[in-house]
Amino acid sequence: MSVKSCEKMEKSLVALTIEVGAQEFQAAVEKAYLKMRKRINVSGFRPGKAPRKIIEGMYGQEVFFEEAINIAFPDAYEAAVKEQELQPVGYPSVEMVGEATKDGFTFKAVVPVYPEVTLGEYKGLSAEKEEVKVSAADVDERIQQMADRNSRLVSVDRAAKEGDTAVIDFEGFLDGTPFDGGKGENHSLELGSHSFIPGFEEQVVGMKAGEEKDLDVTFPEDYPSKDLAGKAVVFKVKCHEVKEKEIPALDDEFAKDVSEFDTLKDLKADIKRQITEERQKAAGSAFEDALMEQVAANITADVPDAMIEGQARQYVDNFKNQLAQQGIPFDQYMKITNGSEAKMLEDAKEPATRQVRLDLALAAIMKAENIEASDEEVDAEYQKLAEQYGIDLEMVKKYIQAEQVKDQVLTRKAVAVVVDSAVAVKPEKKKKAAKKAEEEAPGDEEKPKKAAKKAAKKADEETDEEKPKKRKTAKKADKDETEA
């Protein structure tokens, strides 16, 4: 094998012109003969026993050339890639150059390779970072959620209202004929949950146990089933029972029942701590994402299409796996959503492009900063994963390759280089809202000012979570906050 030329092209493509010499080609022809001879019948010889010269004399010496080319190509291509020190990121497109002869053949392989990456700014960047605030109302909302989860349903002898659960039988009819999937018995429907199509739950409100009623509803235009989308139907409904939530009293006994704390005050303090940690983590992640988006945008790289297409394919394959885990066949999902795999791949290209650029940026930072991952760091990451998922350490090592764990360590270190040198700035919601209002209200000079003032006020209400609507005294407000 010899590389006649190596030409760099756009989109990080490299065109290799590769020649396979007589000795290599004849060795491939012999392999092709040994592979194909059983399929060739020659009078006077048992199947597979006819000499190569006899077969070539009957059919021509080119009889084994096509198979020989297929045999010789992979080794020749791999040797050429290694010789030129290329890093392929996809499959090559191949075409013959001229005809194959007994002396060999020449082919051209255009291969996408890992692009050259030039880092832009990645240190000293700035991005907005939300200030974490937790109000008494936030804590009360979380407490109420806990109370809802620990509530119980009790039967009531009255008309159903929103928030109640109605136990119903129902059957849907389209033009007087029952349709598939439109029937249920003893179904517990929480009124106001919007789990049924619009108009259904609203008409169940007011029904009592033992009552029957016909509900006129229309399926949404974007309903997955084409047979029902936009169609007016009738549901015959019978109400068996009406239940309401019985929510426990929010006191010390409640705290003991739902937590390890003895008092409601201690439970609230712990909830405030949890919410604070959650919001700090979310704010940190959003800050990190905003910085890394800048880093990815700042690189210079001629990204090959193969990398983006490969990442898009990975997204789609991951989605397929998620559906499979839920027991949903991909073909069935496509039919229900009126979609196609080709459309999914096309839609995935934009996020795939962002991910590829981010991966390229991270790899470039690792190289620029000489970032490495020691065996000790990899072992510590394994231990962290085992504790996180409550799985035996050896089991984690069995299912997660060391190279994957090492990549996680390297990535975290590269991201830390960016984040640790960055500056966090307060969100400028007020300024942005005011500026937008001015731009959207041309003409009257007074209108922009009023609109800007109104928008700024709205932004002020959104950003200051602890600011009470009506504040009689500062002391009272401080008391509310400490009670949380």
C-alpha cells in the first residue's frame, strides 16, 4: 500500500488517494478464490476443488477482482490513515480511480476527521447568576405539598366540586357508535387535574353519587388519534361516588408523622435548608451552562457533518431506548405522533451541533491546561457513583467502563477552569424589561416611560421573592421570615 496523495478539504474532510500494489492485490485475489470457489461449478471437479487457473481460464482473470478489492480495501485504508496520523470521526466515502488489473488498483477515500480547534476566550467570562432567596411562602407551599401527599380521600354526600375525586363509569360515542379507548369503569377522576380532554371534567363537576349524565365534548385538533382529532363526541357518564381530600392539620403531630422532626418549626427549618440547596444547585448549573455556551461559541473549528449527524443519531437512539424501557414500540410512537425518524434526526441537528462544539471546546481546554485524571480520582468517582445509586462498588465497575468515569473527571476539571475564573453578575431583569417596553412602544413620548415603568415594576415583583405585597412594619416582615 502507498498513499499517492493526502488532500485537506472543507468541513474537516481529507481525501486520500491510495494504491494497492501487485503483491498485496494478488494475496487478496487468492483469498477471494478460496472464499468463492465452492460456489463455482467446473465440469470434472468436485465443488470447491477446481484450481484457480482453471476458473480464471473459463471466466477471465478478473473473476475474483471485485471480491479481492473488498478484501484488500480495509487493511489498505487503515494503514493509510495510520501513516497520515489522521483521526477519523466517521466512515469514508470511497470510489475507484481507474480499473483494477493484475498489478493492483487505486482508490480514493474521503474521510471526515477530528477538526483543528482554536480556543477563544474561556477564562474571566461573566454570566448572570440568580440570587437564591427562600421565603416563608415557599416553605409553606412545600409543607402543603407534603400535607396533600399525606391526605386521604373520604366519601361525601354532596355534589362534586373541583378538587374532589369522582368515581365514574364512562363510554364515548362518535356519531352514536362507541370508539376504541373511550370506555372506563370505576375510574377515579380528580376534578381539575386536566387528565381528560377539555370540557370533560368541567361537566362532571356538580354530579352526585348515582347520577348519570351525557357530556358533549370536542377532541382537540392536535389530538394524537386522527380519527378523533377535532371531532365532537358524547360521553355517557355515571357517577358512583364523590370523595374529598381530608388534609391533616399542620402541627407538631404532623411533623412527627412525616419526618424525623418533633416540631413543625424544626421541619420548616429543614425544608428551608433543602429548598435553599436545591435553588443554589439550580442557579449554579444555569450559571455553568451559560458560561459553557459562551466557551463553545468562542471556538474556531470546521466541524465535519459526520460528527453532528453522529450526535443526532445518538440522541434519537437514546430516545428509542427510553421508549423501549417504557414498553412503547418506536414504530407505534411514530404512528401516534404522526412523526418520522428522519424528522427527529433533522430536529436533533441543532442541539447536536451545540453539543459537538461544547465537546470540542472541553477537549481543547483539557489540552491547553494539561488536565489529567489520576487513578485515585477515578476510584473516588467510582465510589461516589456507588454511594449515589446505592449499588455495590464492584457492580458499578462492572457496568461502567473506567474510560467513561475518567472522561467525567476530566470534563468536571475542564468546566471548573471556566467556572472558577468567571464572574457572576446579577440578572438585569428590570433594565431589560424597561428597555424592551421602550422599544415596543414608539410614538408618544410618554407611553414608553409609562410602559417601561410598568415593566420594571413587574420585573421587580418577579425578582424579589420575599417582598411582601403590603408591609405594615419591618419587624413583622422579619418575624415572617424567621418563622420559615
